[in-house]
Amino acid sequence: MIEVANVRLSLDDALAKGEARLARAVAKKLGIAKGMVVKAKLVRKSVDARRKSDVHVVVTAAVELANPADEEALLAQNLPGVKRHVPYAPLAIPTLRLAPDALRPIVVGTGPAGLFCALYLARAGLRPIVAERGADVDERTRIVAAFDAGADLDVATNIQFGEGGAGTFSDGKLTCGVKSPFAPHVLRWFVDAGAPREILVDAKPHIGTDLLRGVVRRLREQIVAAGGEVRFNTTVCDVRFLDGRVCAVAFRGPDGAVSWVDADRVVLACGHSARDTFELLRDRGLRLEPKPFSVGVRIEHAQQAVNEAQYGRAAKHPALGAADYKLAVQVPERAGGRQRGVYTFCMCPGGEVVAATSESGQVVVNGMSRHARDGKNANSALLVGVGPEDFGSDDVLAGVAFQRRIERAAFETARAAGGKAYAAPAQRVGDFLAADADGAHAAASAACSASAASGASAGPSDVPVPTYPRGVAWCDLHDCLPPFVTDALADALPLLERRLRGFADPNAVMTGVETRSSSPVRIVREADLQARVGAFDRSSGLFPCGEGAGYAGGIMSAACDGLRVAEALCASIDAAC
């Protein structure tokens, strides 16, 4: 078979069932008779909306011609976008058998990095023990729903902690900015666990929060079926080393009791919000370093307005669905000197803003969508890049303190504006820009509250109503974000409007604060993917992994890193034998 890229399909043809229209389009692309095409299978699909008057679909197809010699002749011509089709080959996993008295590897965390790492290790025969501080996905869903409805915060089980990690309550986006040889395997393993098959071909694959919960549960069931063990409501609260190598791990169980387990290989896939784990590792002599991340708000628009801005008159075509966007600009700091990056992140078409705090007395927001992406609003993080020079301290965990200050300010600002506990501070874009322009931030809060309240009440369909579940308090976001962040947001909004019509619409809602875009620290690992402890220059048996360790950013890259670390851990066992 050959593979043919850049095959154009009309939106109507993209909806058609069967191979006939795809075969015709491939034949036209190759300049051959349609009858020569025996089989045409979709490999990749994307939407080309660069010209709003000509929105169409572009696909790559695996093609079988009636005469294999014709395939060879086409390959010999070196035509653009034509190459030999290489079918998917499953990931090769070594077969390792632990002796009855051998120590089992421990995996800390059941986010995508931990789940995929543990599944690899289980299939390799290593019977990993997986520790997750939060609840299983079904109990977790119930606890999160209760918090959304007004219950007290559960600091162990919430949108950050619990089976599946923070990504379980997201859009389930499976895009990755870095190419990894593990990416095709991650997608296949997701499908094997019940994810929709279209993620194998979509250029921007997503699963959706509603489907992702079942997928996560089945990944865990596969780990257990392959010999692994998953312990929920179990926190790793201490680690013991002997001559620079891990020798035991302490588990705090659901009853609060602490037990020590001997261990010689531990995967740390703890997630970007495991602040107590970062403190523990620092105190035990591991090398941590502060790293850049981003802070800002969630911005909500009417989804139909985004569809029209992206697709023009084709916006309502059933082949398209909810439109997304990805925007970025650089703005100079008002104080002069450096530039700040401002960008959108984790855009959730047809989604909602979620309550994502994991610590009491703080407000954090994130976004999610279901598989259908059929909500009225679109939301995205609107973030400003920050780095160690902004944290106000040289401490390795200064970024964590920086996050906490903003999250507490958001909680207190919303309460001062009349919001209930865990209400989020919110402001319309028009009011935010007006307050920034005149500098009267204290006086702006009341004005923007009145303006937003009137705009949110049974107004036009393109005036988004906030979706944050604990309710919003209309106030001035300048009161809870650092001035350099609000300056950058205000300067970036008009520039982003030029990239996407309507982005700076005065009625768009900004809800704060988004601070957990990525980990504020990196757990340093060496070429063997293991950390070093104190002054010891030897492999520690501790494998930092995924987003919390500072080596990934999102579901896909975290899962890929989990497989990479699992491969390295297995290699370390081979080397020791």
C-alpha cells in the first residue's frame, strides 16, 4: 500500500460513509482512473479553514491499487505527499519475571504518566504497586460533583487529585507539541481502553471528560489484570535512602496509618499540584529546580461566535462541529526591557470552566468539555508566562508560594465582592480593559459588577453566561493578579483580537485564577532518567516522571513520558541482572 497526503475533500464528502468518495478524491489527487483504487483507508484528517470562503477537509489515506506495479511506479516518481504506507506495529515490551522475593516497582500517581508507566511495567511482568492519594474515578466523580454543588473541599480527592489525574476533568485533548515515538502507542492504548477510534486519525484528537472517566477505569483494570496493584486513598508520605539509593517508601493509608514498604525502584508521577511531595523530596536531598510556568484566567465566549470567526458561512456545517483556536502574542513590559508571552492554552470548545483548587481557602480554575463539545460556551486559559525572576525568592519552591499567593487573593477578592466560599472572581473583558485604562481599579469593581450582572441576564445569545460551578463574584481582576500579569493581559487582548475576530469582545467573561498550567518545579533527572540524592553520584532508583516532575505538559506528553520512564526502568533491571 501507499500513503497519499493532502487529499482534499469537500465538507459534504467528509460526511459521506464508506470509501467511494475518498477513493475518488485519491484518484483525482494522483491523476489516475478511479477504478485503479481498490482500497482507500483514512489515516489522518484535519480541517483547512485558512480561507473562510473555502473551508474544507484535508486527509491522508492509505491506498491499495489494483496493480502493485502501479504503486511502485508512483513511488518511483517521488511525488509530493506520496510514500510507502507503514502499518502500525505494537510497542515491543520486554518479558521480565521477578523472583518471588524481589521488590516490586512502585508508581506514585495515576495521572496519564503513572497509568501508562504502570501498564507497561505490568505487561513486562513486574507487578507494580501503584499509589494514588485520591479516590478511584467513580468515587472521585461523586466527590467533585458534591464540591461543585457547594460541599466542603476534599483536599485528597478533587479535580487535581484522584484516579486519572488532572486530565480526567479536562477536554481529554491528545495533542502534543513534541514528537515522540511513543505517541502512536499512547493513542492505540487509549482506543484499547475504550476511547473513540477517531482519535487515531484526527489531527486534533480528543476524548472528552465524560468518556475519559471510563477509559481511565479500564486502564486501571488492565494494570490489575496484568498483575499490578492499585491502592487508592494512599499517599506516599516519606522516602528512605541508603547510600544514595532508595530503599523504602512510606504509605499513609485511608485510615491514616503509616506503613513502610521496601523498594528499590520508584516512579514519581505525582502531578503538578503535589506540593507536599515537592517539599518532601527537597527535604530528603533530591535536586529540584524552579521552572517557568504561566498564570492568568479562563476566558469564555459564545461558541457560535467562535465558530463564525473561524469558519465563516460554513460555521453550521455538520462536518465541522465546535471550532477551536490557539493564539499567542508577545507584549513588551510596561516597565521596559523584557517581553512577555501571552497565549491561549487548553482551549475547550463547547465546554465549561471548572473549580480546580486542591487547597482550602484558595480558588483555581481550569476548563473541560465533553466528547460532544455541545455546550453554549467556548473557554480557554489566557495565560502570561512567568519565571523564577518573578517569584520574589530564590527558594526552590518559590513558584509554589507564588501560585498560592494568587490563589488566596482570588478566594479573598471574590468573598470581598459578596461571593460565597470558593466563588471565583470574574470580570467582563470590556470592564477589565476600562479599569486598566483609567487605573481606577478600586472604583471599577462596583461598576463592572453592575455591568456584568445586566449583561448576564437573559441577554443576546452571544453574551456568555459564566459556567464556573461555584458561582462568580463580579469584581476587578486587578485585585487578585500581579500588576505585570494584568498589564500583559490588557496589552495582549487587542492583539489577540486581530488574530481572532471577537476574542476581545467586551462581553467575553474572564474568570480567575488559572495558576496550574504546568509544574512550578522540575525534579532533576539524569541521562538514565533517575534522580540523584545529595552528593551521591549514582542512580537512585527514583524515576521522576510526567508533568509534575517537569517533563511533560498535557495528557499526551505525560503518557509518552510514562512509557519512556517504564522502558528505562526495565532497562535498569536488565543491566542489574
